[in-house]
Amino acid sequence: MIKEEQPVAELGTPYNVPPTTSTVITIQNETPVPDHIIWSLFNTIYLNWCCLGFLAFAYSVKSRDRKMVGDLTGAQSYASTAKCLNICTLVFSLLLTITSIIVIATR
């Protein structure tokens, strides 16, 4: 079976064409700000020496709130305070635990 070629008529420009619009979405590169909330929660529950774990947890929540609002400078400030409090809580709790073990062992 032989196929015949049919001539194609030029259609030209279509009538009533709406103007094309484009949408541009810009995605900002956010620098991750660690809020140390898991570490603070652990220190609050297990190693709450002089309520430093609770204070660290409060600063971690404030850091997360600032990050959600978009205030990265405030979030970093609260996160660094929470990190410092977590480190102090961990060191004091380890010293207290080691001292307790030594005192109990020497009896």
C-alpha cells in the first residue's frame, strides 16, 4: 500500500491568544542553625543539675522560635547560649557522678 503525501496548508497566527505569563520562585539558601533541643531535653530529664538543663531547654525553644520567624541572628544567639548551658550541665553532672562513685567506693 502506497501512502500519498498530502499538502499542508499554513495556518498562520492564531486569533485571540492570551499573553504568556511566567512565575518565578526564588528559594533562599538558609544556613542551618542548630537549636540543640534534643540535647537540652536529655539534660533536662536526666542531668538537671541546678536547673541548667531546664534553662538550656528554654533557650533551645527560643532559638527554634526565632528560626521559624526568620530571625537567624537571634536564633544563633539563643542556640549558642543553649549550647553553653548544655556543656556546663554535662560537665557538672559528670563531675558529680564521678565524685559520687569515688566517695561510695572509698567507704
